[in-house]
Amino acid sequence: MIDYEKIFGQALDKVKAEGRYRVFTEIMRHKGKFPAATFFSEDGEQKDIEVWCSNDYLGMGQHPDVIDAMHKALDETGAGSGGTRNISGTNHYHVELEKELADLHGKEAALLFTSGYVSNQATLSTLISLMPNCVVYSDEMNHASMIQGMREGRAEKKIFKHNDLDDLRRQLMETDPARPKIIAFESVYSMDGDIAPIEAICDLADEFGAMTYLDEVHAVGMYGDNGGGISRRDNLQHRVTVIEGTLGKAYGVMGGYITGSTVLIDAIRSYASGFIFTTSSCPILAAGALASVRHLKKSSLERDMQQQHAAQLKQMLADRNLPVMPSISHIVPILVGDPVQCKQVTDILLADYNIYVQPINYPTVPRGTERLRLTPGPLHGPDMMARLVDALDQIWARLGIVVRKAA
């Protein structure tokens, strides 16, 4: 007899031995008081904490406009959507949100998915399957959802060095000009906080006849005069074939989407199994996301304060000689370089300082680059930043962590 439980146990033992076993941190956020939350320990104790690792970058999940819109939609529509988009599950809020997202990115149409992961996976696999003999050029730092979509599409995949235009050019030159091509990349890379050279990549795409697929999940709501992302900030939206985004980060709700031409969006809608066979998102979520997108189209206060706080925190960490990694975005990574020590730091932060930061270990980042990933928002004030930096300084000394060069 095969001992299945033993197989699973051995797999878990391997992860634990490497110091990268993940434990869920159970919290309850406080409505209207972000980044405050209550932590629930395994033994049932509770205490108030401050959250420093949320992807709700702007606190929009707590914004009154968003909450009010969701309450209103709940009273109007009830809880669920009632079906897939093709069978009774297309609610008015879905349609209105897709129109708003298309306008956000200056595109003809948009399509909603249940998550950013699904939008990447379903769209890339479908695009590839619709173009026989397609070649995909993928930045080596692309998200797992993009990689999975490429695998499922079964196209030839060429991986170019991160943000390396020379390497991308070389690979494009080696490919038959007659073959369909997709260049897939992100705008803001979430673990290092660096930004892709979008314009130069679009130039290469034009030169070699390639489509461009841009993941803006860590940039939508955060950059541009209307929150349209880095491509909007740099006035490049019209040059990108597909812009993909999420509603679960800066917009504070849940869901993913793509934007593009009418015919491209219609093709994905008609062929993507990840869209066709999935119950559509709750109208409540669509209503909240719609309110959030509309608010951040008009208001730059939240993103301006967030950028200010991110810059301030980076400087405070550097002043204490803590290894803050170079980042030109809102992401603030601190290099630890060891999975065990990384978890020790975050455990002490939570236990002794009531500060919640999640350790980032392999496979999310390469081995040897384990880190803390801080996401200061508009509501993380100077006192909170001072407490965090003091705590980290003390923990580094307490654990005798060697200050590694932040590459």
C-alpha cells in the first residue's frame, strides 16, 4: 500500500528544514482604522497590532466611499452573482466597472476576472492558444500567474534577463519574423520595487512586430494622474497591447482584469476557460471596486501621501544602517538573506513590538535574498514609522544579524 500521508509529511518536513514553512497570521482589520488590526494567537489570546505588509496600499479597503457602495449593493442585489457571466451572472455593476477600467487605461474594452492571478493565467494561456507557433518573451522576474499561463498555452517561451533590453533584443532577432510574438512583463516588480523600461520595450515590440502584455497589478491606483499605473504616468498606455491589473491591492477590494481592444477582449471572453466556467465575482465586490476606481481617478491625495511616507521610511532605515534595498517605487524591501533569521525577525516584531510584517522567503524570492517587505501607506504616520525603525534596529542588534549589502 502507498502511504500517501507519509509523502505529504516528507514534503512538509523538507520545507520546515529549509526554514521556509509558512504559518498564517490570523488578524482582523479594524474598519476605518487602517493599519490597526487585532491579532489572534493560536492559544486564543488577542492583542492590537499595526500592519506593515498589506497590499491594500492606500487603505482603500477601509475608505467610507467603498464601504458605503458595498452596503448599498448588498441591499440592492443580495450576496452572490447567481452564475457565470454567460449564464445569469453578469450584473450591472460588472458592466459599469468594466467600462470604468477601460477608460482608466485608455482602452476600448475591459474584462473582469475573479483575481489577478486568474486574469494573467487565463489571458496569457488563451492568447497563446489562439496564435499557433507563438513565441513568448518573459522577463525572468515575472509573477507565477504569468508563468503558469505561458505553460498552459504551451508556446515556445524565451526568458530574458530582468529589465535587460539587450538580452530581449538578441532573442527577438533570433526569432523568425513571421512568428506571432508576445512580450510579457510587469511595470512595478513587487519584491524589489524596481520598474520596467516600458517605452523601450514597446520600441522593441514595434520593431519586431510583437504584442506587449503588461502586468500593472502593483501600479494601478498608485501612479499616473488618474491611477492608471506606470503606463499612464509615462503616457504609454496607447502603446501597450494588453494592460492587466488587480482590484485587490491599491483599490482595496478583490478581483483582476484586463484591458485592450474590443476584438481582443471579445476573443478572451469567448475562449478563456478560466473566465467562461467560473462564477462571476459578487456584485458587492464589483460595486466596492467601482467606487474605489472612481475615487482614485479624481483624488491623488492618497498616492501622494503614500509616496511621501515610502521615501521617508527608506531614509529612516538607511540612517540606522539597516539594509534597505534600492527601490524607486512604493515597495520598501529590507534584506536579511537567511530564511531562519527572516522568520525570527518577524516573530519578534509581532511578539514584542505588536508590529506585523510577513517574512518573504523562497520561492517568492531567490534563496539568499530573503527579506522583509514593507508597504507604508498614507495612514502610516511618522510615529508608526519611528516605532518600526526603532524595533528593527533593536532586533538586528539582539540577533546579531550581519548587515548585508542591499544589492
